[in-house]
Amino acid sequence: MGFFDFMTEDIAIDLGTANTLIIHNGKVIVDAPSIVAQDRTSGKIIATGMKASMMQGKTHENIKTIRPLKDGVIADFEASEKMITEFINHIPTIKKKLFKPALRMVICIPSGITEVEKKAVTNSAEHMNAKEVYLIHEPMAAAIGIGIDIMQPKGNMIIDIGGGTTEIAVIALGGIVCDKSIKVAGDVFTNDISYYMRTQHNLYVGERTAEKIKLQIGAATEDLESIPDDILVQGRDLLSGKPKQVQVSYREIAKALDKSILRIEDAVMETLSQTPPELAADIYNTGIYLAGGGSMLRGLDKRLSRKTDLPVYVAEDPLRAVVRGTGVALKDLEKYKNVLMK
Ligand SMILES: Nc1ncnc2c1ncn2[C@@H]1O[C@H](COP(=O)(O)OP(=O)(O)OP(=O)(O)O)[C@@H](O)[C@H]1O
Ligand SMILES: [Mg+2]
């Protein structure tokens, strides 16, 4: 270990549209919503992560909440840098250091990202005192995080359904053979639910409420093994303007989400149809792996399995698979040098 290694801290980051996760010293030490709350007049950041998320939809004119990422890529650089800097500065081992340490970072990026967007992520990291920055594609990180041996001459299909994007990739020999990224994922599901509530129940609900409905009774199919009870949803009546409550069933939500799930199914079918036959044979034997928070939608695995006639497995900890894989790559930069981009 050289002198500078002593002054360097290693960090793996999954900067997601919905959640930011950071691994340091082998542990997930940040797992927070990708949101900042800012004072409009002074421009100061008042809160980040969970605290900022609680403020969403409940702000007054002096405060605004920002989600710095959209569709898997950074949309607001200033807010995103401030958010990550906040997260990193609160890591106990870094916080107690006298001098701000230099950082060695592995950051994951969507597979559909452009060169310009890639450069922007690297620049951002350099502003945060990163001396070495490596990028890794999300589906690759997810595969490593799930525990797949990506270096083998064997095809594996990974689908990462996050907040902003669904990334579908076939991986073999440490590389992505074919992939597809679509902007239909958790955020779109949440919007579908808001739209359904407005048009079918004349009920105006905020984003947080729509997401709560998704988590409590969201479903990709009406044909579920364990059926969630109906829930009561509160919001504003669009006609009278009064606060109101309605009862909603999982069947309604399955209908509301159907079109978006169809788009994911189509993208999966398209990727399968572009897969070279030898790898298709492997996938026939191993099945499809799902990661990302969106993969926890009830019945989604079953629906994709029915569509593809393949077994579909949801990762053990789908929200953390990508960051875990990024952390594994960070720990062994030499082994993973071919999947990392400098
Ligand atoms: N139990 C659940 N059922 C359905 N959706 C869920 C569940 N839990 C979390 N989600 C959704 O998962 C999404 C967040 O997943 P994840 O953290 O993997 O996304 P992300 O990595 O931030 O986004 P991206 O990779 O697209 O940039 C959110 O839309 C959230 O609502
Ligand atoms: Mg993600």
C-alpha cells in the first residue's frame, strides 16, 4: 500500500433515479432517496435523502424539492453533486478525517448512456475530489451483484427495473452482447396509477400517495397467488375540490399498469430475438434474472415467465444488487478491468 492509498477512500456508487446507494469498506452505508430540498432564495440545500423525500409535495413557495436524476441520467448536475457530496461527507470514517480524502470511485451508469453523459458523470465525480473514476454498466453490476460469474463463456439475461429505466442485457465473457434500455420503470408505474386515480375515481393524488398504492397493492397481473386486500386512498376530489377517500383494489392497479408492463414485455422479447443462438440456448437453461426495485411488483416475474416461457428469478435483494456488484468490482479492479471504463 503506497502513501497515497492511505489517503484515498474507496467508494462504490449506484446513483439511481429513485435511490442512491453507496458502499464503503464493503458495507452499504448510504441507501437514500435521490432527492434534495433547496431554499429557493438562498439556493442552500436544506435536506437530502429521506428527509427531503418526506417534504415532497408538501413544500411552500420558499422550498423546492428536486430529483436530480431523470430516466437514469443526471438532469440537474449542481443538485446531484451537492446531494452526493452531502451523502459522502456524512460517512462516519470520512467525516472524522482532518483533511478531505481523495476518492477512488466506481460509479454505475445505464447501458444506454451517451458519451457526453458519461463524460459528465466523470466530471461530476472529479468535482467531488475523485482522483480515479471507473464506470460500470448497470446490468453488468447487477449480474455481478446477483452472484453470476460474468466472465464465463455462458449467456445470462439480466433485467434491471429501476425507477427511471428498465435495462435488459445479455451478458457473456465479461461483456454485454445485446441490450435494450427503455424509459418505462417504477416512475412510469407510479404515474400510471396517478392517471388512473384521476380518470377513474376523479381523485387527485400526489406522487407519494401513488407510490404508496403501488407498494401496497400494485400488481402486474390479476392472476396473483397471494391477493392483497383493498386499500383506502385519500386525495382531492377533482370535481368538488374537497378532500375525499376511495376504496381501490389490486385488480384496478393491474389494469392501470398493463400498458407499461406490455412495453417491458416487448423490449424483453426484442432482446431475446437479437440474442445469438448459442447464448439463447444458455438462457433457455438458466432463465432470466430480475433486479431493481421495480422487479418487486407483484406478479411481474410470473407475467414475464409466461410471456417468454422461461423461468424468471427475482434477485435476493433487488434494490441492492447493482450497488453490491459495483462494490465487488471496486474491491478487485484488476479482475474486473475489462468491464470497467476509466
Ligand atoms: N415492493 C415494490 N413493488 C413495486 N415497486 C417497488 C417496490 N419497492 C420499490 N419499488 C420501486 O422501485 C423503484 C426504485 O428502484 P431502484 O432503487 O432499483 O431504482 P433506481 O436504481 O433508483 O433507478 P434507475 O436504475 O432507473 O436509475 C421505485 O420506482 C420504487 O417505487
Ligand atoms: Mg438502478
